[in-house]
Amino acid sequence: MTFLENKIPPPVVGLLFAGIIWAISAVTYELPVSIITQQQALVIAVILLVLGFGFAISGGISFRMAKTTVNPLKPETASALVTSGVFKYSRNPMYVGLAIILLAWTIYLAAPFGLIAVLGFMAYIQRFQIIPEERAMYKLFGDEFEAYQSIVRRWL
């Protein structure tokens, strides 16, 4: 299934999975599974939303500061291996940010089964975005990328 590698922009994938979470919430709305109040869910969702956008934006800023591409569909055009800032904690902070945003959406909608979609998003991104990006980074940066991989985790 390599035809899906680096083909769909990750924010679009995130929107598709957000729609899946919404659909799950619509189907499971009547299930009495909520263990927190709506107000608590809103507070947690807002905190996670801010955290998710913080990760994603700080990753983009780090790329801009390094003057390298932020285009996830063409990782082979990278001109620098970014290892500073938020990239000290995650090799993929923008994808971590998207996953956290989806988690916030799941909590906001009170859709515990939406967690399955968050995991589905992570699995899709890992298989069709991250792994191909890592191949490109290894080709471009070789031992430097391999050393970075051994120190910093793929997600968190």
C-alpha cells in the first residue's frame, strides 16, 4: 500500500479522523459512559487543544527557523535535520499535536469510543507519513539521523 505514502496532507487526515470521531459520538450519544461533567470535559478539552496547537506550531516554527521545508508530502526536499526546540522531545511534534487535538475533540464530544479513531489516526500517520519520512531523512542525513533516532522518540 505504498501508494498512500506521503499522499494526503496530515491535517486533512486529521480532519477525516475528526469526522470519524464526530460520527462515533453521534452513534454512541445515548451511552451512559461519561465519568466527568460537561464543564470538566470542556476545561480538559481546551487545555489539550492549546497543548496540541502548541506542539504543532512550535514544530513548524522550528522548521522555519532552520529554513527547511514544512511540506510533509515532500520530505526528500528537507535541507536541514531539525533537532532543537520541541524536536528534543519528539521527532514528530506536529503529528503529536494533531493527535492531542483529536483527543481534545474526543473529550469535548464525550465520545470514549473516539479513542479508537485517535489510535487509528496515529497508526495511519505512522505507516503512511512517518515511516516514509524517516526513510527520506536517513537517505539525506545518514548517521546524523540515526543518532537522533536513537535519542528522541518517534511520538513522545
